[in-house]
Amino acid sequence: MTSKTRLILTAVALASALVGAAPQAWAAPPGISRLGDQKVLTLIVRDPPWVRCNNNMQVAAELGNVYRLPVQVVPHALAGPGAKAPAVYWGDELIAEDGGKGNGMVSYTEMADMLDVEGVPTHKQPGRLLAKEPRPAHEALKAAIKDVK
């Protein structure tokens, strides 16, 4: 075998190895990654949701309380072959993945900083998800439920 043939066979073997790794390494998130001109926050969650998935869902809820951003939640069973859960994508960018970046978990601060840098619009007034003062009607309902016992 000549050195040229050996070089060609080595190049073919290397290309085959890279193509075999491509679906996981370069895979885009399931579903849509952009809605109009805005990136979509995609969460891939396990069925049933586990602790890290619940953390990511809480972070997404808190972000939606402040920022105007589309969020999609995709069950692991529907995410496609090779998908890991939990995983978080911002547009096409992988932010966290089980066994990889962040071990599948994100924090509110990490994501809020990213959204601020990218100029994601905020609501005029934040929602009441994290409000410190509970609503009086809700407190009255809870008191009524306790009194029924």
C-alpha cells in the first residue's frame, strides 16, 4: 500500500468518525429556535420531571415574569434521538445539558445576564410570581380553607 493510499484511507476514517459524532455534537434544539426575530428558550425535561428539570422550569417561570420571551418545554420522549434531558437551549445555543455544560441546570442570574446583554425586552411591570406581599384575597381564601376543618 502506498503512502498516498494510506493517507486517503486515514482521511476517510477520520471523516467517518466526525460524521458519526455530528448528530449529538452539532444537533439543534427540538422544536423552533426562533419565533419571528426573537430567540426561543427551549427546555428538554425528563418524563416525569425530576429535580433538575423542575429547577429549570422554575427559572423559566421567573424569567417569563420579567422578560418577554417565548418558552417551549419539550418532553424527553419527543426530543428526538440522542437528546439529553435535562437540557436548556437559548435559540440554537446549548446552555446546559445533562452530563455536560452545567450538568443540565441553569440559574436565573446566568440566564438574566445573558438576556440583558442580548437586549431581550422586559415587561413594563414585573409579574407577581415573586411578589413579597401576598394578595389579600388569596390570604382570605387560605384562611377560609383552614377554618372549614
